[in-house]
Amino acid sequence: MREILSGNEAIARGAFEAGCRVACAYPGTPSTEILENITRYPEIDASWAPNEKVALEVSIGASFGGGRALCTMKHVGVNVAADPLFTLSYTGVNGGLVLVVADDPEMHSSQNEQDSRNYARFAKVPLLEPSDSQECKEFTRLAFEISEQYDTPVMLRSCTRVSHGKSIVELGERVTNLPQPMLTKNPAKLVMLPGNARVRHPLVEERMVRLAENGSTMAINRAELRDTSIGIITSGVSYQYVREVMPEASTLKLGMVHPLPHAMIREFAARVDRLYVVEELDPFIEDQVRAMGIAVTGKEIISLCGELTPGRLRTAFGLPQPIGLAPVKMPGRPPNMCPGCPHRGVFFALNQLKAYVTGDIGCYTLGFMPPLSAMDTCVCMGASIGMATGVTKVVSAEEKKKVVAVIGDSTFLHTGINGLMDMVYNNSPATVIILDNRITAMTGRQDNPASGFTLMNNSSHTIDFPMLCTALGVKHIRVINPLDLEETKRVIAEEMQRPETSVIITDKPCVLIKREDIFQKGPLYAVDVDICTGCRACLKIGCPAIEWRPAGDGSRKGRAFIDPQLCTGCDVCRQLCTFDAIGSTP
Amino acid sequence: MSRQITNILLVGVGGQGILLASEILSEAAMLAGFDVKKSEIHGMSQRGGSVVSHVRYGTEVFSPIVPEGEGDILFGFELMETCRSLPLIKPGGTVVANDLQISPPSVLMGQETYPADLVFRIQDHFPDFLLVDGQKVARDAGNVRAANTVLLGAVSRRLDIAEEFWMKALEKMVPAKAVDVNKKVFKVGRGL
Ligand SMILES: Cc1ncc(C[n+]2csc(CCOP(=O)(O)OP(=O)(O)O)c2C)c(N)n1
């Protein structure tokens, strides 16, 4: 059967066909839909972990127990999971273990564009790179086989264009002849104390040599000889751009990018007049080819930054470019918090209080944008809290009071708890605001340990944030309604003044939660045009449901208007109107 | 070696249903026997940002994104987004656009104005331009929520995919209770 699948759907399908038993992940664009799609296959135990490190550790356990296990994450997730990964390389596996990493060249939805291939080399694990959905499925299956055959975790590297691209896939059946998982003890292999690890390390090095040798005969690495005046080594989605733009050029398409098949590369290089490497981001293949003593061109013509496109590749090779219309300047359309978003009022208050906000990653990072303009830093998930502590260590006593860390519920549980523990332990005066909207909203509303449900939609324990903070030793904990602007501003101001660690928890759900009884729309609001003076106070919260309509006489005058299709009845704009021009409609 | 590829760009604002439309289009192309690839960016764009979806079909498709300046058809769900993507279309390409304006934040807040001359700008450069009031046609045909299907119908007439495949794709991709009305509305669009 043939179906159009996204790369992520195809990876999920590949895991199913490979007889995978356990899949675990923390969401992150562009990897999230892999686990969401795995829920279609009841044969696989699928779950969200609170962070990538735990997700990988759950997968390692499943593998040691003898089952095939899949773990997925976005590129920066590997930074969090790196600790277990590097030693898993030494222990090897029992059931096959595949770590899918989805990179995001161009940073469509990420804070950096690190190239995950470097992790494969650093951790000494093989890495496969599919270039379309069919390969996503096949390479996932193959990755499980290589994992067991060579006793190693295998990385499968995707990118935004492969994960979120769709193409036709031929479906297959699930393998059924895998051994039944059971407890087997093998401490010499699985207990990585120095004595054991010293025995394992040489095996890792031998394994990588064997893989490099065998790579030259693997079907997923293939030389396609056409016109031999130009030869291009490439992999992943870059291969598609090369075929698109230079269909006559010879290509060496690498399905396994680490370790590189040296013999095959030498042979290909010898058959072409001029050798190029076309790869996004780092000169990962190029540097190694050059180190083999082979002359090659790569990053001299292709940028280290951003993703490739057919047009950019044409420019790199000096090929003629079709001439489209020149772009004209128009108002931009940046993403925005939704109408009724419970984050909005908090940032409005922080802006008014002139706080120094160490921020974090989630929908609330949009609090950085005007008109809210109330976020001063954003580095990585969980960083807000530790950074708040650090800032207060160096600034004046008066400025210490300005420092507030803002973090979402999912992010707090991901890597924020340790930061808060440190705050209490080392007596930081900063204030922490946990924006508990009961969901991981940014990545498309995934459940987490504080949402009360699992990935499989089963109800589960819900973390009690005040109790958790109390257990960590926080003495000042306030729970507020962020849709009440007066309360929000007053409580934040009070806690900012306090010279001890304090935590404020907001208590309103994301407006996009579909589950019954969690988010409910309020009455619609409207502007009474006879009362509205056109003062623009209600525009200061940047709600997409509120529109400024100019009077049309060329003056700066006008009136506010609320779009009834978009209004959720959150009531925040009414609180801003000093003329009582905004009210709920029956 | 000539690869006959049709390049379509679907553009608009997050939340407008662009992904479903591009999915129906891809499905119809596959059913008609073509190789198909499609690509778009999820994530941030869901929060009301610009969305561009690329669909390519033909004998054998390599790149999942339409090479810059090689778009055959621009399928616009919103006027300003349609204009923003004109540079991706080849000279003499086709534009089918919904006659709808959605104000971005800077316009909502009164800092910028929504450009006034967009329809003329498209017309000046692309003689093969169809402007459709998708909402109105859909309402007249029975369901205002099927505006995208009207436009899809209008686009379909400009593609070499037979009507039966469109009907099958609609049956597969649209929720069961909305299939009939969508088929009806699609046919109205196909007549435009
Ligand atoms: C290490 C890492 N993993 C995953 C992500 C992707 N990511 C960005 S924000 C976010 C979660 C946001 O959820 P929450 O903190 O609850 O805030 P909300 O979006 O709900 O406001 C995720 C998973 C990331 N940036 N870094």
C-alpha cells in the first residue's frame, strides 16, 4: 500500500515495522509528531518524558531489558541527553536502540542551528540520514538492525524539511520474529565503572572501524555516476537539491554519514574531475574528506549558516537563476500570543513594573515582542531560573529587586526544578513566575506531568506546583489569576520587593486546550463606540482580537473594535479601559 | 531528460486551513499517478504568522520545496500573503487568490496600514489572475466554512488532475459529515 506520509509519520511507521516495543520522547519542533504518530500503534508503549535525558534513559532501560526502543528529540534535546548518550556508546545495547534527532537549519522554530552530526562523531555512534519519507521509514528499520548487529545505539538525523516534508511511502509489515524481552544480567558490559569502561572503549573504536569498512558496501551509500566532470558527495535533503539543480552531475549519496565509508569515497573521488561536498551547516563530511588527502570544495561556496534551497545551491555553483518579481515591503506578520492567552497579563505587569526578566522557552517567549516587550534574556530551556540567581549576584541591592525569572510549566519540569533548588539552597532574592497553563503549548499542546494526562490520553497524577515548591524549601508561594491585572501587578510587585526567594504560580489554562472542562470561553466583549475616546489603552496588550479603526479623516483619531470571532472573553482589555467603553455582551 | 513538474505554492495566515488544502491537493496528485512532494513549516507559524506550503508533482520530484522563481501556481488564501509570495512565481504564472484581508499586529495596533493596491499589483504582473470571494461563493453554495474548497476547486481546473481523483481525495481527507457539501462547493469552484 502507498501513502503520502511526512518524514515524522514515516519514522513512526518504520519503528512499528521494525518491531519497536518502547518509544519515549520530550517534544520539540520538528521532531514532535513522531511520538504523536506512534500512538496509532498499540503494539508500542509510547510516552512523554519530562525531558530528553529521562526519555533516553527510559529507552536505554527498554533496550537493556531486551526490547527495541526509539527515542526522539530536537537537536538541542541532545545537549540535555548527552550524558547518557556518551556512555551508552560504551555499553552498547541489548534490544536495538535508535535515537532520532531532528535538526532545524534556518532556525524555523529553534534558538540555534547546531549540527547534530557532530554528536555522532563525538559520542562515537553511527548516524544515518534519510532524504525523504520512504527513506525515513527504511532507514529507521535499518537503524534497529545495525544497532543490534554492531551492539551500538544508532542516531537517525532528520531536519525540518525531511520531518515536515511529505512524500509517497510504500508500507510494509511489522516483523514478528524478535526474541521475547527478559531480564539478563551482564554487569561487565552494563556497569560502567572505570575497570569495565576501559574494556569497553577499545571495542567502541573497533566497532567504528568495522562500520566504516562495511559502509562501502552498504546499499544506503551509493555512487550514481552520470557526467563525471563534477562529482558531489551529499546526503539527506541536500541530495534532493543537488538532483533538482544539477541533474547531470555524478553524486555519491551517503545514507550513513558517520562513520564515512572511506574506500567508497576514494573510489568516487578518483572517477570524477572535480569533487564537491554539498551539506547544510558544518563541513562535517568535507573536513573528513580533506583529512583523507583528497582535494574538495564545499564551504568555500556553501554557507555555514541556514538551510539550503534550490536557489541557494544555484548561486553557489554560479548557475543561472530564474528571475521572479522583486519583493516589495509590506507589514510583517510575526507570530503572536493567542486572544485570551493567560500569559499576556503577566508580561503587561512586568513591563509596567520595569522588571529585568530572565526568560525561558515556550509560547511566553513571545512576551519579548512589542507592545508587551517584557523579556530580557532567553538562552535555553530552564535557564531563566539559574540566570536570575546569577544576575542578582552582581548587581546593586536596588537592582536585585528588579530580577524576575519567567518559566512555563513544561519548561519548569524539564530543567527548571534544579535551578529553583539552587535558589533556595543559596538564598537568591530573585522572584520566579511559573506560568502554569496546564500544557506544553508551544510545540502543539502536548501533555506533561502537570497536565493530568499521558501521551496515550490516560488520566494521570497531576503535579501540585505549590507543594513541589514547598518541598524544595520555598517559603513564599503565591497563586494568582493572571487575567486579573490588578492582582497580577500587585502580587508581582510585592514579591519583587522581598529579599528572599519567592515563587508566583499563574493559574489559568491555555485557550487552545480542547479537553472538556479545562478552558471555557467567557462572554464576548464589545466596544461601545459612543463611549470609546480612542485613547488606545486597550492596544497595549497586543491582543489580536482588538483592532484599531482609524476615523478615516486623516487624523490620528479612531476607535477600537473587538472581533467577535476571535474574542475569548478573557476580560483583560476591559480592565484597561478607564472610560468603561468595553463590556461583555449578553 | 525532461522532468515535467508542476509547482504550487499555497500561502496565507496560520489557522486558515492551508495544510488541509495542500494535503487534499497532494492526495489527488498521487491518486492520479504522479510522484508528489510537499513541504511547509509548522511551529511558530501556528501563532498567526505567515504560512507557505509547497506542493510539487510530476514524473519524479526531488526537492521538497519549489525552487525560487519556478512556481507555476500561487494559491493565496489572504491578499497580503499572496503578494508577499509573488517573487516565488515564474513570469507568466497563475495566481488564484481569495479576496480576504487579515490584518497583522502592526495594522491592528494602528501603526501601519494594510496596503491598498494589492489587487492591482497582482494584476499588473500576472495576467492569469483569478480573484475569488471564497466566503461569499461558499455561503451561496451552502456552507461558509468551505471557502478553502471553493478556491481549491478553482485551482483544480488549472491542473492536469481529473475530477474523479479530487473527489476521492476529498472523501479521504475531509470529515465524513462534511464530504457532500465540500464536493458540491468544490464543483462550484471548479467552474470559476
Ligand atoms: C532542550 C529543548 N527541548 C525542547 C525544546 C522545544 N520546546 C520549546 S518550548 C517548549 C515547551 C514549552 O512549554 P511550556 O514551558 O509549558 O510553555 P508554553 O508554551 O505552554 O507557554 C518546548 C518543548 C527546546 N527548545 N529545547
